[in-house]
Amino acid sequence: MTRAGTRGMSAILKAVSAAVKLVASEEIMPRYLKVAHQRKSDGSLCTEADMAAQHALAKKLQAIINVPVLGEEMPTGEQHAIWQAGGGGMWCIDPIDGTSNFVRGLPYFAVSAALLREGKSVLGVVYNPAADEVFAAEQGKGAFLNAEKLVGRESASTLSHALANVDLKRLSTKLVSQLAAHPPYASQRNFGASALDWCYTAAGRYDIYLHGGQKLWDYAAGMLILSESGGHACCIENDDFAQGDIWHRSVIAARDEKLFAEWKNWIRAQ
């Protein structure tokens, strides 16, 4: 994976970052702790803020580059149709990643937007409006935090000293049991917003990351940000992250190469 470059953000990356921030300020934060919610068929939450933000963000992104938009809150059939036809380019957005946190007042949620070409992310922005942090990256041009080159914390020296972000709910029963009984790391967190999990790993706030199954909008922007910060990712099942099922892709990740190898090998040995 590429190392973060030394150049500043491009005009298009700045424009996308500004659009994401504006939508958050106009459509999301005015509804924080004030909006009703309902459950979707998969049990996840959706609010008026999700729908308003998705509509507004789609319009702003298409004004920058006019390609189709695949959003989390679209019907599944529409999502699949856009993906199948989107080889020439498409936006993938999650208007509020971490809606449950948003509804309950936990300040760990984000707006995520990625530009894909031929099915691969070439630009990504993740914005946490509660912390006013914009993580951004462009393929081959590095990763940024609030428009400055992303320079993460130094990683733990070994797996036994690592701070892990582990989402247990889509992992195998055997692996969950091993993680509970014999955790190989020092401490564990999970706050329920995948896009931010990737970015916090890129920034060294987490040393290692594990998730049992993400959808396209969960990883499209964050994966690129980690990659462009010099980080590493694969699936539980295979080393090539891009070969995983786009609608259910497991994640093993770390910024440090040595720690990544140690973490991956431990998981696959279980």
C-alpha cells in the first residue's frame, strides 16, 4: 500500500471535503439529539437526518463530478443496479455512519463519501462533525487530517501491547470465544462507526482493527484513507482486500506492517 505523499490536497479533494462538512452542518447537526428514528428491515436505524443528508450530499457531489450516487439508505435493488452499471465512476456515500450513536448522543459518528472508478476507491472523505475532524485521501496523493498530512501516533511495538478495535457481532463463534478467553492484545474498544474505525486506525488511535463483515459504504472511503496513510488491510479469508464480497467484506487492518502481520497470523491460527 502507498505511503502518504507530501503534496497538499487537490482541488477536488478540497471540494468534496467542503461539501461533506456543509451537509453535516446544515442537515445533520441541527437534528442531533432531536430527531425521531425508525428501524430498517435489517434492524439498523434510519432517521430523517440520514435521508436529508443523503439527498443533499448526492446533489453536491454530482455538482463536482456528475456520476451516479450509491447511498446506504437506498433500496437494495437500486444499490445493486448502480454498482453493476458504475464501472465508469460512481459516488458511494453513507450519510450518517453510526446512526445509533447519533440518536443516543454518542459523539462517534461520521459522514462518509468515496469516489470509485472501475470499482476501486480513488478518493475518500470521512467527517466526524462532533469532533470537527475531516479525514481525506486521494489515490497516490496521501492522507490528510483537517487538510494537513496525516501523521499518526507511533504504533505499539508488539501485539501484546496493542489497543484493538474489534467488532464481535459478525465474527465466527470460535474466534469470538478465543478473543474473549485469550485476547492477544492489551485492550479492546468498539464504538460502532466503521468509517471512523478505519480513520482512527490510520491515525494510530487504534493499533489494530477487526470486523467480521462490512458493506461497500462502510469501507469505501476509510480503506483508502488507511492505505494512503501507509496502513495495511486484508480479509479474514484472503490477503487481497479487494477480492472480498463488496456487500459483506471482513477486515483485518493495522497501520504498522509488522503488527499487521502478527495480528493477521494470530486471527488465522484460531
